[in-house]
Amino acid sequence: MALIVQKFGGTSVGNPQKIKAVAERVLSYSRQGHQMVVVLSAMSGETNRFVDLAHQMQVLPDPREMDVLLSSGEQVTVSLFAMAVKEAGFDAISMLGDQVKIVTDNMHTRARIKHIDSDGIKKELDAGKIVVVAGFQGVTESGDITTLGRGGSDTTAVALAAALKADQCEIFTDVEGVYTTDPNMCATAKKIDKITYDEMLELASLGAKVLDIRSVSFAKRYNVPLHVRSTFTDTEGTWVVEEDKSMESNPVSGVTYNKNEARITISKVPDTPGMATKIFNPISEQGIVVDMIIQNTRDGELTDMTFTVPRTDYTKTMSIMEKVAKEIGAEGVTGSKNIVKVSIVGVGMRNHTGIASTMFKVLSDEGINILMISTSEIKVSCVIDEKYTELAVRALHSAFGLDQEKA
Ligand code: ADP
Ligand code: ASP
Ligand code: MG
């Protein structure tokens, strides 16, 4: 008998028929004697619909109220799922974040899990029930509902698997695993059998939304092997695991893109000490995460500072920057939402040279202008105009030998 955590995403539970089919799939494990914890997302499209509704009420929706709203989608699916299991003659109980006690900090809409009380779940499992937990939500010490950031149900599942010391953690989704690039954008994308935590962390942080980045951090920290696989087939998916020697042969394992960023330039910033703090402190105080930063200095002359922030924080950051620009005597602020960050990732990059320059050449051969560049040990990212996303991804995928062989 094993303790298994299985998470099903929005498209897997997108309507009543699909919920019943997923319940059947989970029941097949229960019938073999396994203890099952099921984590569910909201039905596909629901969370987006809520975000839209909120913006019809307030330009910048109140974060606490936003979480009360956003968390409601998962409440629907877990209750329906428990009913489907009961209808099939087995016992189940749904649990919301505050019923489990998934305690988070109070950063509404992007809260972090502080600790999980797994006793309640264990009691229900020992009583022979399938425990159905609402993904993506938690509760603060003072009892307010929080959400974990978009895609956060993956994180709920992995955090629960770690807290319960589960034997298996499986992430069921609408594709058959983690691919060399988004299979919905590039028809030649290949499924990867095994990928390291570090590569998956980079892919997730650079836009491969198949796994939420925080779920991968949890999995790495607590050494939870993750199996990403399809809800609709029985095919073996992708294992996210610790690195071994065999994984270093390819310089590039995957290509990603992220359209969720925006670029802001504050021009003619005085080149004196303390400018970076004056610019970035007010942003971080608002909980906004800055990604790439470019600054040029020219001894005492005025210089430009360019950086990227999540697109959802663009309007807020622009208004903060306009104030800051006046205070520090900069010339002005400009920005664009029409950018994309395209990246290549691979642990093998550590042992290969010339990877970045190949990437620049591929983009230039396609006539694509690079706006910003950043690198780390196992990735290279370029910001380009959003309209070239597909062209860039496909050209890089092919240039680094990732295309699937034609059958
Ligand atoms: P779920 O609702 O199950 O959580 P998501 O939509 O969050 O599913 O994630 C699955 C989607 O991630 C796929 O449909 C695919 O379009 C996208 N995706 C992006 N990059 C990749 C990749 N490298 N491998 C697999 N899927 C990817
Ligand atoms: N329903 C949430 C979202 O759409 C969480 C999730 O699906 O993981 O972001
Ligand atoms: Mg997801």
C-alpha cells in the first residue's frame, strides 16, 4: 500500500464528465489499496474569468478580496469530485486550504506556504477516505484566505507530498509530460523522459507553465521525484529528478518563452551613488519582482536603466517610476508590454562553449533584433519583440537539434 498524491489541472476537470473520468482514474488506485490524496485546480478558464470580473469592479483589485474570489474555483471542483467518488460507492472528503491548515504568509495573490498540518489529512486517509484538497489556496495565521500565485495547484500538491512523506507525486495535465518546448506551439517538440530539478526550475521560471516554479523548488528541497503525465492517456510521462551523469550530454534540453513580462526604461538617471536603491526599493516594497536589469554607466554622465517586471504589475510599476523619476531628476519613463523573453536551458551548457553565440546568430539570421540578454550557468535568455515569438522558438528548437525525428 502506497500513499500517492495526484494533482489534476484545469483542463482535466473542465466539466462534469471530465471530473467523473478523473474520479474513476483515482478510484482504480484506491481499489488496489493505495491511500489517495487528490489536489484539484479550478475548471479551465474559471480563474481567468474571476480576474476579469475583479477588474470590472476595481482598476487595481483589493488583494484580500481578490483571494476570496480566486480561491472559489477550486472549492467547486473539490466538492463535485467528492460527490462523484461517493456516487461510485467509495468514501471521499473535500478539504479547503484552511481546513487542511495550509498556512501561508499574508502576501495576497502570491502567498508562500509556511507550514502544513498534515494530521487532519492522515486521519481521513486512515478512515478509508480519498482526501480531495483544493489547490492554489492557503490561510494566514490570522485566518484570511490566500492564493499561491497562478498555476499554484502544482505547489499545493508537491508541498502536501513532502509534508505527508508520500511515496509518489504525480502531476496530471493536458500534455504527456515536459517537452523540449511548448508542444502547443511547436509541432516538432519532443517529450523528455527525465529532466533535472535545476533544468526544470529554469524552464519553469522562464515560461514553461507545465509546472509552477515553486512546486519544483519544493520538490528539489524535499527530494520528491515528480512524474508529469497526461490525464487522458496511460503513457509514461516525464520524471523530474536529481541530476545524474547521463543528463549532461546535450548542451540544450529545452527552449521556452515568457510573454508575461514588460520592459520599463527610466532615462537619463544621474550617475551617482544610491540611484539603484531609489529606483528599485519602492518597487520591491510593493512585492513586485524585477527580473532582468540593464544599466550602463559612463563616469558621472547621465545613463539609462532598463528592467523587466511581470506584465500584470506594469501599470503599477509605471506609476511608481513616474514619481521616482521626478524625485531623482531623471528625464522620463517609457515602457512596452509587447516583448517576449525567449530562453534556452540545459545542464550540459556547463561543459559546452559557444552556446550563447549560436543563439545570437540564429536570431540574427531570422532578422530578429535582441533587446536584452541575460545568462546563468545553465541558461541564456534574450528579450525580443513579441511578434517574433513563434519564429524564434522554432528556429532555436531546430538549431539546437531538438526536433523530433520524422516517423
Ligand atoms: P494544468 O491546467 O494541467 O496545470 P497548464 O496549462 O498549467 O496545465 O500547463 C500545461 C501546458 O503547458 C501545456 O498545455 C503546454 O501548452 C504548456 N507548456 C509550455 N511549455 C511546455 C513544455 N516545455 N512542456 C510541456 N508543456 C508546456
Ligand atoms: N486555478 C489556478 C490558476 O488558474 C491555479 C492552478 O490552476 O494551478 O492559476
Ligand atoms: Mg498549471
